[in-house]
Amino acid sequence: MSAEIVGKVLKIKPKPDKRLREIGFGIFNNRPLESMWKSFRVEAERIDKGADGGETYRQIQGRMVNFLRETDEKYKGRNILIISHEGPLGLLEAKVKDLSLLEATQIPLEKRIHKGEIRELN
């Protein structure tokens, strides 16, 4: 788990939270993502439509924002390191930057958060 690796380096104990989990892809869990993307004409459809049994972008962003608000309140004035997955972190970053979900889907892939990347969200 990435958080454990980072925790060892920083000499801190990570605090796991299920809201930071990967996107629930429903029937496409553990299958190539290309198969899921064939179910959607455009990425913007994912805002309010998930794969069967999966999450929508709105649901993902909701749980990430809920986590951030709760954590920010609990650790007010302190730096918070969030370790999660590309998709959920991208949706959180969009909210912090006051972008709509539609605007978030229009961010070019090369400008989105990628594996191992560190970004400051202030």
C-alpha cells in the first residue's frame, strides 16, 4: 500500500479511510478499463451515470470532498497528505479549484493527476 511506504519514509502512521478508495467500476472491476469506456460515448456521461454497480463521478467527488472537509476540520491549520488514486484525486482537485464536474471531464489527460505525483491543493 502506497500510504504505508510513504509513512515509513516520513516516520508517520497512515490513517486509512475507505472514502479514499479507487473508483468502484461495478461490473468492470478487475477488467481492462477499455471495456468500460466502450459503454460511454463521452467521459461527461460518467458525471451521473456509472457502470452497472459502479460509482458516478458525482458520488466519487462527494466522498472525497466529505473526507477532505472532515479531515481539514479535525486537523485545522496542519498539513494533510492525502494518498489515493488518480481518478478520485482528480475529482477532488477539480472541486478544490471550483471547477464543475463537466469542466473536470474536459481537462486534458496530460494535465490530470498521475501515479506517484504530488500536488498541493490549497
